[in-house]
Amino acid sequence: MTTTATRNRTEERRVLGATLIGTTVEWYDFLIYANAAAIIFAAQYFGPLGENSPQLAQILSYASIGISFFFRPLGAILAGWVGDRYGRRMVLMLTLGLMGVATTLMGLLPTYSSIGIAAPLLLVLLRILQGLSAGGEWGGAALMAVEHAPAHRRGLFGSYPQLGVPLGMLLATGVLLGVSSALSEEQFTAWGWRVPFLVSFLLIFIGFYIRRRVAESPVFTQLEQTKVRASAPVSRLLREHPGAVVRAAALFVGNNGAGYMIVGGFILGYGTSTLGLDRSFMLLIVSVGALCYLFTTLLGGWLSDVLGRRATYLIGYAALFVWLMPTFLLLQTAQPWLMVLSVAGLSVGLGLTYGPQSAAYSEMFPSHVRLSGVSIAYAIGAILGGAFAPMIAQLLVGRTGWIGSVGVYLMVLAAISFVAAVGMRESRGVPLTPVEEEAARQATTVPA
């Protein structure tokens, strides 16, 4: 006979698998664009806009990455409204579908030489749709993992949707590397770069199949039973918890800015265009960084269950701050092992500040506005951190001629997040369900 504990463990594994695979597919779609922006879009879509300056075309290409971030808050608001009223699972299905459609259409989009100015405009429009999807995806996946977790393992469970970023990056660079290696330069430029975008069509079906088998979050189920769902979760969030939104966003900017050096394509683009290194070689370097990021993210989630969210953030941001300058100085050498050391070292601070995020964010907001809170804070942090980090990095290198200037810029972002971590309250083990929240309120109420 199947015991309750066995059923719970089975459901937990199913949830972790669904959040991991779903976010991997979602971030594959989102990040394949960043790689393409680094190596192909400048010529295919933005080149004629910067005929007298290849660097301008590359800056415009990187800027198209950042534009989508401005639409993440809208995606977060829509997802928060749906998720806080109709369930976390509904959000996961809707965001996955929107991302897959936008990415597949990118693979079919004619270039500037075929349809003129309409090409970059349509490309940006599709990127905006990706931004809407990404704005809602993370919060839904994070809450599904954390709200299903035992209280003492929320950090570890919450790190699983976080793994979608490095896994999505590994998948994106792996597909690009395979296509790039199998084709000649002429074939890759003419049509081969489209293949990774079209692969998304198949991956979306896989993600849908896995996510549809997952039960709704127990916290949302309890919200339905107790009838405490917020009718206007976003307005209530901003009215009652603005400080939590600001703190959570500030906690993310340093990680997101530095992370987009790897996942946002800057390191790939710098290696191929500025250092003149082979594209396949640079894709391997980026893959090493993503693989290290994968393990350190899992470590960060686990460590936050042992040491606490605050202590893990402080250690992570200290490590990130110290290693940012060596990251770019080692890259500049163009020596393979020093470049591997560069991205591997960077991954330590990145993972320790990304692994705890799902649990830390979930514990900052009450259940009835939680999805709105985590999604909006994440979206704002991403705008202030990584949205234009690759473009700013390219501008800094072009203006100063020194790759170390990028390190200085990112150290400022890391310092902001370190200060936010100093000021955060330890949240490990706080109540998450409506019943637990009410019990905690009553326990702290002093009788008259």
C-alpha cells in the first residue's frame, strides 16, 4: 500500500522535475536570443543601421536584449494577478506557451536585406513577447518549488527552478555549438543560426507534457479553501509591502548584472569580435561557466538552509565583488586555462547569490500577494541589473579601451546588493501557508 509519505515524496520529485525542466526550456528560449545577439544579429538585422560603425551595430544588437526587460514588470503584474487568483500552475502553462511561440517565430523571421526596417522592428516585438513571458515565468516556478518544500529544505528545493538559467544556457550554447561545428561559416550565417530557434517548437511540447502533470501549490489550494485570495493583489502589494519589493529588487541587481556577462552574450561577443577567437572555442568557454554556475547555484540553495539566507547572500556577494576584476583581466589574456579560471571563479559568487533567491523571495511576502511580490521584485531587479549590462559593458570598453572598466561597473552593482543583504532580516523557516501565517499573527498578538 502506498503511504502518504511516499506519495508526498513522489509529488515533490514531480514538482522539482517540472520546475527544473520547464524553466530550462523557458530560459533556453530567452538566452538563445542573447547568444544570437552577440554573434549574428548585428549583421543580419542591425548592420545597415550602423554601416559606418560595426561597434554601433553590435551595441544596437545588445540593446535589443535589454528592451524586453522593460516589459518584464508588465508580465510580472499579469502573471501575479493570474497566479494569486487562479493558481501558480496556470501561470507556468501560459508563460511557457508564449515564450515558445515568440522564439519559433524568430527562427522564421526574414532579415533586413529581405524586408528592410520591418525586420529589426519585428525582431524587437518578438523579444518583447519573450520579456512578458520571462516576467511571469520565474515567480510561478519559484513558488511551485518552495511552497511544495519541507520548511527545512526550501532553499534546496527553490534552487531547482534557478538551475534553469545555467541549464538553459548550456542547452543554448550546446545547440549553437553543434550547429556551428556541423556547418560552414557561410551556411551558418545564411540559415544555420535559425535552427536553435526552431528547436524551441519541440522543447515546448516536452515542457507542456511535464508541467500539466503537476499538482497545484498547496499554499494556493489553502488560499482557495480559506477564501483569502486578494481581489487586486498588485495594488495591495504596492500599498502594504513596498519596502519588501524594493529590498528584494536591490538584492538581485548585483547577481543579474554580473550573470548577464555570461548568459547575456557579452563574454561570447567580446571573445569573438574583440579578441578574434574562434566562435566554437568561445562557446565552450561560456559552457564551462554555465556548468560551474549550475553546481554553485545548487550549493547556494543548500547552504541557505544550513547557514541562513542572509549569511549565504553576504558570502556570495563578497566573493562576487572580489572576483569581478580578475574575471575580465583573465579574459583579456585570451589564454584558454586562464579564461576557464575566469568564468569558473565568477560562477562561485553568482551561484551563492542566485541559489537562495526563490526561498528568500517567497519568505518576504505573505501568501495572498506572494506571486505578485516575487515576480515584480524579480522584474525590477532584472531591469536595474542585467537589462542593459552587455550594452553598457560594450560602451565602456569602446570608450575606455580597458576591459577592467566593466569590472568596476559590476562591482558597484554587487556593492548595492551586498548592502541590501546586510539590511535584510533572516527569513529561514517563516510561515508560508495562510493557516500558519494566521497562527503566527495570533501568537504575537498581546491580549488587551
